[in-house]
Amino acid sequence: MSDSLRALALVCSLKPSPAKSSSQLLAQQVLDELATHDVAGEIVRVVDHDVKPSVETDAGDGDEWPDLRERVLKADILIIATPTWMGHMSSIAQRVLERLDAELSEQDEQGRPHLFDKVAVAAVVGNEDGAHKIIADLFQALNDVGYTVPAQGGTYWNGEAMGSVDYQDLDSTPEAVASTTKTLAFNAAHLARLLRANQYPASS
């Protein structure tokens, strides 16, 4: 089996493409760092797809989550990138978590959840407080459905409170953000390779 890993970034901006997105910018920076560790990456802006409100794997006619779900299942590393709105993750990010909840009922031939042996990380932007709480909420939910979170698996940028400058407006990436993103990518790739080589055993 190739040592190359796959990463999927689900960008949960409220802005449909082709509008510029700070969340997508930070997600791309995470993928760029992962690429230095032989991880192939893909970005999906979730709002561009008709993801129905549901906690099922398929919500029926017109639901585009099943296609996204296939990409999720093929990825060794999942990145959830979200803006901060009113101190919380976006409604799109919340919907992604709700759709992932269905994976609790999906098991492999050993009786393990499908998302065991996969890694999840978070990327959050916003010109208001809330990034730490959002990352905590994301990690709790993603771990619940089976993902493993690496050490320092969250990266974020908070602008000035009640300010008007977005992450994408900055002239350069702040060193603290770049350093955190680099560590996130290194640890995520390392953990994903460990889990690929030595999967969680089925519980008795």
C-alpha cells in the first residue's frame, strides 16, 4: 500500500463560490503544510452543495451529502474549517457534524465505526472571540463519531474584537498561525500513518 495519505477539507463558510473566503484560505494553508508530508489534499466548500438537514447518511431526493460522505470516508485526515459567527461555528459546520452523526450506526466488518483509524483537525477564523470554544466543540463531536485528534490539532486566527479586517485581508500570515498550522499538519500526518499501520482493535 502506498504511504501517501489523503486529506479532505470541508470549508464551512456561509459564502458560496467563487466568493473569497478566509476559512478556505486557512484550510488551503493546512493542506499546503500536509502536502509537505506526502498528503494529497482536496477542498470542498460545503455551501456549494445541497446538504439536507438530517442525521442520516442519505436524506433522499436532492441530498448531496452522500457524495460528500464518500469523500469523507476515503480521506485519512478530515479538516473542518469554519468562520466564527456570534461566538459559534457556522450553521454549515453544525450541519456537517449532524450528518456525521449517522456514522455512529455504520460499522465495518469488525464491528467498528467507519471513522475509526481516521484523524480530524480544525481550522477557525473570525474577528471575534470564540475560536477555542469552537475547536473544543468540533473535537468533542468528531471524537464521538470515531475520529482521533492529534496533539495541537487546531489552528485559528482571531482578529481585533468587533473589527472589520478578515484573515484574507492580511498582508501576510502571522507567524503564530503559520507555526501552529505547521505543527498541526506534522502531527496529523504522523498520527494518520500510525493508525493506518496499526488500527484500533475491535472491542470485545
